[in-house]
Amino acid sequence: MTGGASEARESSMSATSAARLQFPEGLRVLAVDDDQTCLHVVGRMLERCMYQVTKCRNGKEALLLLREDSSRFDIVLSDLHLSDINGLKLLEIIAFEMDMPVVVMSSDDKRETIMKGVIHGACDYMVKPVRMDAIELLWQHVIRKRRNDQLKEMEQAMEDKLVVVEEEEEREESRSMKKKMKKRKDKKEDQDDEGGESSDHMNTASPASASAVKKPRMVWTPALHQQFEAAVNQLGYSRAVPKNIVQQMNLPGLTRENVVSHLQKFRKHCGR
């Protein structure tokens, strides 16, 4: 086990030479295969592309390296049928814990097997014997992953900005409403001062009027929350902002202010 671990940690290039390379040269690949011949051949092909290669003889050893420091690698190239761990399970673990691109290789070229690999998180499926042109394009999966991550960050920033704008509009609307109510109240008080006895009647009715204007508190029942989730799913990730959600739900008395606070709680719960 000690010998295997030391071999897994050996890199095909020194840190000094790797630092001088220009991307995609120096791409850090973790190659996993329990077939020693195949691992050797694939390793040589990766090295011909000037990739920095770390080899593992089994899935558990690969997981150990990744959990120690996943930032050491840009991409994982793994056989699907490993002897010590199910290849699909390995895919799920890497996708969940490391969020790293994984390319699967296998001699099994059945359509259903390829689909299983993709569904479980593989960004590509290479049929053995692996071709050199596929190895040469391995870096594209890393670039694509980085670009998608950047787009997600940009979308999240835009969505957060939209929420801030919506909240400011709600506050401005609330301030405007308070000003209008104050003007009405001042006007009624002036009329009451001029009306003598009628003012007593107006003052008695004013608390009822104020209570009628006060908005009732929104209670998010399970049924109402289901409608909220359906509206969010219908609108999609980028268009699910308070104003659009209110229009989509189309419920009497539902305001953007109600939706803003509930949407924030919903996003935190979903980890968005």
C-alpha cells in the first residue's frame, strides 16, 4: 500500500518545469485504472500532450488523494469498472464533494452504459482503446467547467442585484403610501377642526379607517408555498424575481414585499 501511495503521488513533471508550461500544457490529470497496462498506456498518452499526470491503481486511492487536496488536480480520467469501488459511485462522490470534471473510459460501448455514466456526472465517455485525439482535447472539459462556473457567478450577481432593486422599489412604494396616508389624515383633521361636532364623529371613525388600511400579515401555508415553488420553476432560474413571481402566482392581496422575504428564505434553503 505504501508503494502504491508513493507511486500515486509521483508526477510525470517536476514542479519547476510544470510552472513554465502554458495551458493546456501542464494540465493536472488524475488517471485512475486498476488495469496496469491500460494505466501505463494512458499515462504515456497524457504525457505526450505535456499534461501533468498522477496515476492511481484503484478508486479508493484516488479518493484519498482528492480528499487530501483536490486543488492539485484539474480533471479526473477514470475507468468505469474498478475492482474496489463502483465507477458510478466514484463519479457521484467526486461530483458532490469536489465539483470537478470527470471523464470516464471503458471498453463497454453499450448505449445504456454510456448514458449511465453521463447521468451520474461524467462530462465525457471514452471507449477503450482510448484515442490520442480524445486525450489531446481533454483540456476543453476544464475550460468548459470554468466558464460555466463563471456564468453561474454572473447570473447569481445579476439576480442579487435585481432583488436589491426590487426591495428598493418596495421601500419607495411604502414611503409613498405613508406620505399619501399622512396627507389624507392631515386633511381629515383640518376638516374635523372646521366641522365642530362632526369632528367628534370623524375622530371616532378614524381608528377603524386606520385599521382598515393596515395590511394583513401574509402567512405562507404549505399550499401557498407549493404555488410559490411552481411559479419559480415555471419562470426559471434567471427570471424568478419578486415582480414576476407575483404576476405568475396571480393571487389577491399578494405583494412583492411578501414575495421578497419569502424568496430570500427559499434561496438560502436551496443553497443558491
